[in-house]
Amino acid sequence: MRHLPILLTVVPLTGAFLVPVLGRRPDRAYRLALLSVLLVLACAAGLLAMTGSGQTLQYYVGDWPPPWGIEVRVDALGAMLATFFAFVYLMVVLYAGSSVRAELGPAAQFWYWSLLLLLLAGINGVLTARDLFNLFVFTEIASLSACAIISVRDRLDSMEAALKYLILSAVAGGCILLGVALLYMVTGQLHLDHLGAALPAAAGSYPRVLLAALALLVSGFALKSALFPLHVWLPDAHSSAPSPSSAILSGLVVKLGIVALVRLFFVVFDWRRLVTLPLPTMVMAMGALGIVLGALFAMGQRDLKRMLAYSTVVQVGYIYFGLALLDEIALTGALMHVVNHALLKSMLFLCVGLIISRTGERSTAAMAGLARSMPLTVASFTVGAAAMVGIPLTNGFVSKWYMVLGTLNSGRPAMVAVILVSSLLSALYYFPLVVSAYFGRPASPQAEGPEGPPAMVWPVVGLAAVCLVLGIWPELPLRLLGGVARVMLGL
Amino acid sequence: MGMPLALFVRLNYMAAITLFLIGLHVLLGHPNLIKKVMGMNIMETGVFLFLVSIGYARHSAAPIMSPGGAESGLYANPLVSAIVLTGIVIAVSTTAYTLSLTIKLYEHCGTLDVNRLERLRR
Amino acid sequence: MSSTFEIASCLPVVAVMLPLVGAAAAYLVGLRWGLLRNWLCCAVTAGSLALCLAMYPDIARGGVLVARAAVLLPLGISFRVDVLGFLLATVSAAIWFLATLYSLEYMRGEHGVNRYYAFLVLTLAGSLGTFLAGDLLTLFIFFELMSLPAAVLVIHEETQEAVRAALKYLFMTIGGSLFFFFSMVATYQFAGSVALGGRGLVGEASTLAFLTFMGFVVAFGIKAGMVPLHVWLPDAHPVAPSPASALLSGVMIKTGAYGMLRVMYEIFGLDLLRQTGWPSVLLGLSVATILLGSMVAVTQFDLKRRLAYSSVGQMGCILLGMSLMSERALTGDVFHFFADAVAKSCLFLCAGVIMKETGKRDIRQFGGIGHRLPITMACFAIAAFTLVGIPPFNGFISKLQLSLGAFDAGMPGYALALLASSMLNAVYYLPIVITAFFDRAAPAAANGAGRRRLAEAHPTMLAPIVVLALGCAVFALSSENWPLRLSETAARLLLRR
Amino acid sequence: MRQLGATALLVVAAAVLFATLAEAPPFGWQEAPTRNVITDRYLAPGAGETGVLNAVTRIIFDYRSYDTLGEATVLFVGVAAAVVVLSGRTGRFAVRLAGGSDDPVLQTVTRVVVPLVQVFAAYVITHGHLSPGGGFAGGTMLGASFVLYLFVFGADRARRKLRPETGEMVEGGAAVWYVLVGLGGVLMGASFLANAAAGFPRGVEGALLSGGAVWLIGLGIGVKVAATVANLFLHLTGED
């Protein structure tokens, strides 16, 4: 049990490495991936159970204590995100088990499973990292494998999107590494807690170096998580990937930069000191711009996947907005939205994947009249749309409640307008789709038969069900995240 | 101590940062994909040089101990070397991947010019 | 009578859950057995009515029924039934039952019947929940649960026009719910609670408190069809099937006014409102709503559009009554909820019969129609007289009380607005009735072949209309005016006298 | 426009970074903040608590071995991604390298040089804990010898020496080996990737077989990197 924190990364890594050795046949690779993801889910759930009682699990890799060795730490935030992310992963893997055969060539198939597992390892590594350089390494694993699961599709647009993503990731990586180097230069520490402890002294002697390091780290991680003006790579990358990849990229991978910045803001750089800088205001402004402009872009899209991708830009802005308020309630809401959006957006991408594989079209017009032939998919899509708008009984409502309350609590009532406008705009681009799916006239005669292989349909329904459950009974995550927010703010 | 002198005793850092910026400029500004890859490597080399410079102390030796030695001499900081090693490997992987994408795109479109690729796209 | 005591009861929960579960059951049953589904829906709505009535003994003793569901959502769900909630819930359950009965024949052979019934029952759950809610969050949730499924009823015909109306309705509903949401969260921020039934949660006047108030005004104003936020209403109500229109216009828009009433007296409180004078915003808007709604109604010749604009006008009266803040105005206000709900749903059901039996919706072609549909048109006349405010009917009582309330409040000018409303109502309702019975030139053209043929609707359609028409008259005529008594109690409770 | 934006960014970044660095600890300063308890322990004299003389190797394969696992993973990801992208392509470049060179001088020299390089590479890999070098450096050399062979004798013959599937399996296998050594620590009751703490023998200071897990991991990394480099070139130069 003591080793659970490290198993979060070691299990998927082992699975991924074993794929080219044992699983050169796609079905065997799939089973290997499924097994690994199930194990990870079990580990994460176990960790959640342990951290749920207020415990924080520390693990010294190689038995070297912190300033010398690397510590892996699972707090309530890490355990919770790891659990939900692993659940999303499980659903996506189940879905992909049927869909990759249609979307990928035979040679790419077994590598795809390996890359998916590597990405999971990267994600879990970032969630549990407590060492700045370790965080960087796992961020790079995640970024590189995220690009890779786009370019597995042998198509020109996927390649170009992956290249664009890769180049900007490299820029971000360079910035982050330089930031790490600057921080190390003036503190001599890499462990997050020790860095935080050493920072006040360093701030006396080298204030500008610290500022530069902060700027580099923030821009690097913001680029990786597509904060508004740095989002340019996202719509291409997320829309041209195979649908399971899009689900993971939009649902999970963009959250990593956010998690990293959360650690930086609240563990390394004292947030009370950050308040004196214009940084929170800037992040808030960028988040607000992302919310509004992203939604306007989304409305202009005729391609379903691009629309969802722009919607991700909106939601990332939303989360950053909540973080930058630096308020306990808003922080709870923002972290809750990390979970909610992970579930929602991956579900929506899988829905759209089903629709595309059924109709062969990816335009918004393809939705018209689909409710008759694809009832479950369209119902799930409806749940997703409702949650994006924040209608009660869906999980989106819960995070919206906390975000608005937090905005008021931090004394910025005017900023509530941003959140409400974002909801309204979401309604403006999601609801016409839902209405046309139920009441529109199909453009082309619809195929008879089931709406898709059960292995593709049921994961979507499962994700939608979890969204509803979290909307009706959000008590557990809220309690944990509220605790996390209090700890981070030092209350 | 004026600004020029302050910069002079930190010449290594300046050089490293200059490399970083040159690389960044090429990576973002140059339309040729191969040049972009080069820019990426130059940028990363700049960071590595910077890291290695941090670790150097005047008159220090390479951090390899002699067997049986009990004296502790002055060695360069081994941690930055380890970081650089990791960084290099990450850079190599990224480069390999980027180059393979570039090759693939070149075979598809017969060009390495980003502007023309972008136009082909839409 | 003003002292109340709380009684823990599961009745409100059951009353709301029954249609909620019933809707799902109706949909599933309806996939195979259409007839069974129809009667199931009737049973469910009748059951809800019975459950509402079952609360009466406790309410009559001056009790307030409270129920708290397990911790759900950020704050939990609670129900709290006092006289006001009881009266409106009972009336709406009754109208729902009658509309469902009416649908049996009206919807025979239509498309999408299964969907129609399921959503009809689902919206009942929403509106019952709204009327019985014990806190703002519960009210919000059921408000949404009613408003969003109602879009399905609006879109039922699936014509281009219906889709456009439904989207407009949907966007405005969502916009309204965002204002509601903001104000609710702001209330929570002020008071740390959103519970209803107190004397005011928002302690003092501030800019944010005013914004909160305006947020509620906009949110409920959209639902209630307050000018200038009424634009969705005349599009959405007429395109729905007639029984659904009856519910939309008769009951569902009342939830907006109901929410406003609760918020004004239980979230902000009489003292704060008197001190700040914020309700004058609502006063102005409600007068505009009365006049504009009624005047536009005169220019409409589509029967259902005219009725829809009439609803706008009547909602103006209701909003006016609550912003006068005097006891008699409130009594009239609550009674007008009841009077208008009964009369307006009766009118829409009549309109359904007219359209179904004669295929006409243009008022100018209604000459002599009363001879073909005597019972329907008689009921139509009674309901119309009610809304005009002609003495023996409910509408007279409510308008009288409202006008007296305006004098009590020291604002006699508003009684003129009510008078104008009645006159305009007369202008657009009476000609329909008159031409229907007394136009001697038209019958030949209208009925073809010149023969007067009796073509009254099926009994299950006629019965609800007759019951509703009786509802307009019976209470007003009897010495024991039960709804009025409850209205008086409700008004006293709201004012905490 | 793009050019202009990049230049503006460059100017701003340069101004900021130079201004920043004028304040940084001077280059070569012996009391720099980076000289602290951490580096002191890393630079413990002799073989110290790890049994490794090379302090850099101590860090990458022992103190911060987890990072190195991540690093090996990045390499694996990069190559896997490249292999997927390059598989099934038309092979416009493949043709030129398939045959290699006919020059007898080149071929003869290569025949001599390749084994020498490989022996040296083996030395570097196995002595990483004692002297400069280690798994990464030696592995690259080993891979480079294969690249040299490929350039001279052509991709077709190189492919016969090392089939791409074999390369991929060796690469994956070596990575699994790394994890297994790490899990060995767990089995022996210590933490993942523990070395001396788990009871791996530290060995005699300065001996070839010393350093416990460090030596085992170094070996695995050497093999993995060699396979990676070879594999990558096989894919870059030919179609499947």
C-alpha cells in the first residue's frame, strides 16, 4: 500500500514498455492497455480513499529524503484528479478499443496503445510530482505523447496540427526549463517545498531573477494549457486528432499546465506575495478574454470538433479566471471545474466521434435529426451541453455556483458578468445543436441498425451518468477540494 | 560597479541567453521547417549552456571522485550536469519526432515552407 | 391566524416526486402501450392533485409543511408549504389534470404523442416543485425543470416557426436563469442562506443588493412575460398544442410572478422595500405591461396570439398588485393568480376546440360559431367575462381588491391602470363572444351549405372546459369563497401581520 | 508579420533577461546559492553512500533516478512517435540509402572501425560509475556504430543485421529492465528505485562490479539508447 503513489506512474510505464515486446498484435496491446488502466484506476481510488481522511501520502523515490532525492506526493487534489482522470481514461480506452481499428492503420495501432499509456504516465507524473525538475520531465512526457497521439493518424492535417503543437510545446518547454534554471540558480533547491522556503531569502538578493523565472514558468505552462492568447495551437490539434485522442487532449492534457501552475502559485511562490504583482489581474483578464472570445470563435465554427476545441479554450479561461481570484470558494469551484470539464469534454468528443463514424460527416449540420437513430449518444450530448451551460442537476451547475459565489466573495461583483456571459454564449452554440438533433430534419437518409458498437456507446453513457451523479451529489469532491483550497491558501 | 562590469563577470550567462534568444527567434520566425528544428536545438543548447554555467565554480574540477579519497576538493556542481543530461535527451527525442514529421510533410507536399503548408491546409 | 407552526411532512416531496417518476414511467410505458400511458398520465396528475389536497387539513390549522431532502447539490433541497404555495400548487395540479384529460382526445392521432405526455407530466413536477420550494435553490432547480422541458411542448409541431419560437424561448429562459442564478448567489453571499419563509434575508440597501433585486426582476420578468421581456411569449404560447398552451399561459408564467412575490417579501422583506422604494421599478414596468399587452392584443386576429397577449396584460395586473405592498392589494393579487389561471387555461382549451372542430384560428371568421359550439362558446364567454372583470365572476373580486389595495397604498392612480386593463379586455374579448352568437350574416359563409349544424367536441374535451368555466363562477357566487379566504391568509402571512 | 512579431518578442525578452542577469550570482562564484547541503552530499568524497565515484552518475542513476526513468521514457515516446509517423510512407529518401556505398576503402575501414567503436562503447557503458560517460553516452556510441554501418553498407544490409521489430523489442525490453530493477528495490522492502537502501551490494570502491543498481540500470540504459538510435535511423532511412 505504501507504494501506491509511485505505482500511478510505474504501472502505465511498464504497460507501455511491454507493448512492443509482448503486444505486437493490436488486440493484445489493447488488453495490456486496458489492464494497465484498470490497475491505475484501482491505485488512484485507493489513494483517494486514503487522502479522503485528510492524509497526505509522501513517497521518497529511492529512499532518498527530499532535498537530495525526489519526492512523489499525493494530496487530496492529486488523488482526486488521478481518480477521475483514470476513469475518463478507462472509458476512452474502452471506446478506442473499437474505434482505432477504423481510424488507424495496422502498424500504428499497437503503438497507439503504447502512446496512450505513456501519456497516462505523464499525466499521473505531473499530478504527483513534488520536485520542480521532475515536474518538467513529466510535463515533457505528456506533451510529447500528446503530440504523438495526434499524428498517429496518417493524414496531412493531423501531421500539421501535431507539428504546430510540437513546436509551441518546445517553446514552452524551453521557457519552463530556463525558468527552472533561474530558480535553481538563486535558491539551489528543486523540491517545491524547499524552494518555497528558500524563496523569501532569495527575493531579498535577486528579486528580478525571481520575477523573470516566474514570467517564464507562467508563460510556459500557460502555453501548454492554452490560456487565451496562447491557444492558437489548440483548435487545430484537438480537432484533427482521432476522437479518443481529442477526448484525452481536451479533457485531461490541457489541465496539466493548470495543475502545475497551481503548485507553483500556492507552494513555491507565496500567493500573498503574488497579489502585490499584476500577475493575478493579468491572468484574470486573459481568462476573461478567453471566455468571451473563445465562445465567439466557437459560435462561428461549422465543424463539430473545432467547435468543441474552441469550447475548451473557453473552459480553460474559466478555470484560470477562478484561480486568479485567489479566493477559497472560487478556488474550490475552479478545481471542481477541472474535474467537471475533464468528464464533460471527453464525453462530448466521444459523442462527436460516434456521430462522425455513423454519419461520415463532421459538420454541425450532421447533428440534424440524429436523435431518432442515435438516442443514447444524443442524450449524452444533451447532458454535456446542459452541463456546459450550467443547468442544475448537472455537474457544471456546481462549479458555476462556486465560481460565482467566489467572485462575489472576493469583492468583484462586476466580474460575475463574465461567468454568466460565458454560460449564455455556451447555450448559444450548444443548444441549437441539441434542438436540431431532436427536432431537425436529417439531411440524408439515416442508416438503420444500432447506433454503434456497444463498446463505443456505453463509455459515453457512463461518462454522462457520472456527470449527472456529480451534479446531484457533489458532496465528496467538494469537501475534498474545499480542504485543498484552504490548505493552498494557508487558511 | 556599473552595468557593463556586472554583465562582464556574467559573460557566460549572457552568451547562453543570447543563444536561447537566437534559437527562439528562428523557431518562431523562420518559415523553413528544418531551420525551425535547428532553432529549437539552438534554443535548448542555450539553456543547457546556462545550466552548466550555473554549476561552475572557479578552479573546480570535474565531479569524479578518486577511489579511497577522503579529502573533499572543489568540484563543479554535478546536479546541473545531471539536469542537462536529461534535458539533452528530451531535446533529442523532440528533434527526432519533429524531423520525422517534417520528412512526412515534405513527402506529402514537397515543401518545407510553413507559409505554403498553411495555405495548403485551408 | 398570523401565527404558524411547522409540521414535518413528506407530502410535498411525494407530490413532486410522483409526476417526476410518472413522466419517466409514462415515456417507457408509452413506447409499447399508448392507451395505458394516457390513463397513467391522468392517474399521475390526479394523484398529484390528491396529494396537494391532502395537505389541506394541516394548512387549514395554520401549519406550514416542511421537508428537507438529503444533502444534494451545494446546499441541499428543501420544501416548505404555506397557504400561498398550497393554493397555487393545488390550482395548478387541478388544471394539469384537466389539461391531461383534454389531451386524451385532442392529441389522438397526432405525432410525437409519447414525448408530449412525458413532458406534460414532467413540467407538472417542475411547477409543483416551484410552488412548494422551501429555498431559492430548490425553487431555481424546479423552475428550470419546468422551463426547459416546456421548450419541448413549444416545439411540438416541429414546424420552422415552432423551432424558431422554441429557440427564442430557450435562449431567453437561459438568460433569465442566469440572472436568477446571479441574484441567488448574491443572496447567499449576503445572508449565508437562501431559505424562504423569513422576513427578509438581505439586510441593508447597497448597490449589490439593488443589482440582486434587479436580477430577480429580470429573471422572473422574463418568465412572467413582463414588458419589455415578453417578446418570446406571443411566439411560444400559440405554437404549442392547445392543452400545452393552456398550461404555459395559465400556470407556468405564473411561476415567474410567484417567484417575484416570494423574493420580494421573503428575501428582501417589506421593510427594506418600503425604505428603498425599489418596487417602484416594478410598478412602472407592470403598468407598461398592462397597457402594452392589452393594446397589442386588440391588434391581433389570431385567436391564440390574442390570448397570449392577453396573458401579458394579466401578468401586468399581478405584478402591479405585488408591488403596491398593501394587504388588500396582495389579497387581490393572490386571488388573481387563481382567477387568471383558471380563466386563461379555459380560454386556451376553448381555442383548442374551436381550432380542432372548425379549423379556424382567425377571429374575423368566427361569426356564428357559437351556434355550432354552444357549450364551448358559453364557457369561453364566462372565462372572458372573468378576465374583463364583470361582477359575478372571480375576476371582478380580484380587480376590486387590487383597486382597493391601490387606494390603501396611497396610489390611487394605479387603480386607473386596472380600469384601463378591464376596458381593453372588454374591447378584445367581447367582440369574439358577440360575433360568435349574434353575427347573423356569417353563418352561411362559415358553415357552408347554410345549415346550422351542432358539432360540439368530445365529452373528455368538453368536461375540462366546463369545469374550468364553473371554477370561474362558483366560488365567486357562493358565500363561502374558499380561494379568497386562502388569499387573505396568504396576504397576511406575506405581510407578517 | 510573423517575422516582425518574433523580432519584437526577441527584443523585449532580451532586454528583460539581460537586465535580470546583471543581478544574478556572478559566474564561477564559489559561494553561489547552488552550493549547499545538497551538493555537499552529492559530492561526498570516495565512493560515498552510493558506491559510485562519478558524482553525475550518482545523481542520474541513484539520487534522482526517477528523473532518468522519465528521461528514458521521453526517448521512448519520441522514437515511438517518429516510428508511427514514418511507418507506411512512400520512401522518397529510402531509395538513396538502400544500397549504401560501393567504395571498397570505405567498406574496409568501416569493417575495422565498427568493432572498435563497439568495444569502446561497451567500456563507456560499463564504466559509467567510475569515469566520465555512462549508459547514455556509451549507448549513443553503440548506436552510432550501427549508423555508420548503415551509411556504408546500405539500409538493406543493416536491416538484415537488425530488424526494426527486434530493435523495438530490445528498446522496450531495456526500459522494462529499468523498471524491474526499480521494483527490485520494492521487493527487497525499500522504495522504488532504491539502491543501497534496498540492499543492492555497493561493491568494492572503484571496482567494475560496484554501485549495485546503478550499474544494472546503466547497462539497461546503454542497451536502450543504442537500440533507440539504431531504430530511429532504420525508420528515418527506409520504408517498412
